[in-house]
Amino acid sequence: MAIRWIAVISLAVMGLSQLGQSQERFAITTHQVAQALAEKGIQVSDTQVKLVAKVVATDPSPQLDVVSEAPFVSPQNADHAEAPAWVKVACHRPGTCLPFYAIVAGLEGSVAIASIDSTARSSIRYTQFEPKSEITMRAGTHATLILDDHRSRIRVSVVSLEKGAAGSRIRVASPDHKQVYVAEVVSSSQLKASF
């Protein structure tokens, strides 16, 4: 009797797991993003919108909301008034799709883009790891240590034992605290050392 119930329950569980996996996915298009922008009062064509990754939804025509927008500033377009913008988009109904970003060209009328003038754009720094005097990594931070000997590169998960600014050398340890390393702080989540 118990064996029969185990068989019935296992068949039910397999059926439920297949039911959850068979949900169909639909690709979100640039046209749908352009329509969401139009609903916000920003008129763009489909060709002005570029999706940075393939985005799918569980609904074939989901209602999209424009969450935020920010300038897409790079060294090539820092002085141009019509620089493209990052636009964060999400599905109105939770669980329909994950929030995603699109690059939209020619948003000169946009509030977020208009608020950044050309002097502010030119003052943005493009160096990724500039040493700073302020504390970059706090003690207890989980980070990645990159060990490099010019022939191979090893990534190790570590916990910082000290605080330090970018460019300073601090002690870090493996998560189980069995190995201790001295490494240079690169960013708030990355260190480097040679071996």
C-alpha cells in the first residue's frame, strides 16, 4: 500500500515540475520599448532603440514601464549634446519579465539627459581604478583576489581583514581564514597580488 502511494506522489511531483518548465517565453522587441517610451511622452523610432541583451517575457505583449534613464557617457560622446541614453525598463506586472536596459539614441528632449550639460559631461573621469585617499574597502568585505604571475591568473574569494584605500596593501584571508594574503586594493570588491 505504501509503495503505491509513493509511486502516485512521485508521478504527481514529476507532472508539476514539467508544468512549471513548459511555460512559453516571448522575446521583447525594440518596438515594444519604443511604445513604452511613447507612453511616457518620448517619441522615438524602433531604429533608435538597441537592446543590449535578449530579453524574454511570459506574456506575448507585456505592458512595459520606463523606470529610469541616465546618460550613456563614453569618451567618444562626452561632448555631444545628442548622446544616447541608458533606459531601464521593467514589466508592469511582476514576474512577467526581469528589468532590463536599452540604449536609446537621440533623446535630446529627455529630462535626465537635459539636466547634464556639456561641462558636466566633460568633467566625468574615465579611469576605472584611480587611487583615492578615501577608504575603498572596509574590513570584513567579501572580495575577489586576483593572483597573477604574467603566465597565469588565479581568482580567489577572500575576506578583508583590514580597511584600505585604492592602491594600498592590506591583509585578506580565505573565507575559512586558513590562508592569509597581502594584496593591493583595486576597487571596493577586488584586490590584486603576484605570486
